[in-house]
Amino acid sequence: MAAVAAGVFRRTALERSDQRIAWQRTDQAFFAAGACHILAWVCRDAHPDRLIRLAGLRFVGDRQVCHVYATWAGWAFDHSGWNPEPDLLAANRDVENRPLESIALTDDLADFCAAHRHRMPSEYWRDPIPRALDYVHRHPPPRGA
């Protein structure tokens, strides 16, 4: 699957206000907008044999991270599966039509959520961890990387 910008799947006002409705979106939409950080942390934890790191996208000059993804050996994993990291960055820049920067994320999930106003797994309509783990397993890391 080719890299698709997270902004393509932005939540509606209703999806932002109703966790049940947000939960009912497709997996790709759910993990593109609203649970990208959960997917990234689950990806890293699901592959302890790889040195997977976490990264966040933000608009240049902003402190707030707007999209989170996992990185490994030049590849990026998010709602689009595994893609070369430059392709993921380009797809997001093209849709946002604003300069974006990628930053390394080193906090644990709780600290990240607190600092960037993201939900912890317990704050979703249902536990997103099993759904994220299923999604990660549908997208194995690239071979030979």
C-alpha cells in the first residue's frame, strides 16, 4: 500500500465528540487520525527483535505533534503500512501544503499522551491495543531492510 497522508482521514466534528462513532471507522482511518500513536507504540512493542523507533510529525514552528509513526532502517510504519520514510513525509507534506518536520519521540506512551494531548488506551470507546496488534500483524516489516 502506498503512503497516504494522515490528513486524508481527519475526523469529523461528530467523530471527535463521540468515541463510539470514531471507533466504527475503518482500521486505516482509525489509525490515521485519532489512534496513530497507539499503532506506533504497538508496532514497536510487537517487534522486539528490531530496533524500531518512534517519530512524530509536526508543522514547522509548532510544538504539537499531529501524526505519530514507527521507523526502522529507513522505513516508516503507520496506517499505510510500511513505506520508505521519505515517501511518508512527502505524502503528508503534499496534503497539508505546509512544511512539516519529523522529530524523534523518546517518551513512554503516558508521558507522550500528557505532553501532546493524545488519548491513552483506556480513554477510547474500547481497548485499541488488540485492534492495533491485529493491524500490525497484517503489515509485516519489509524483508532485507
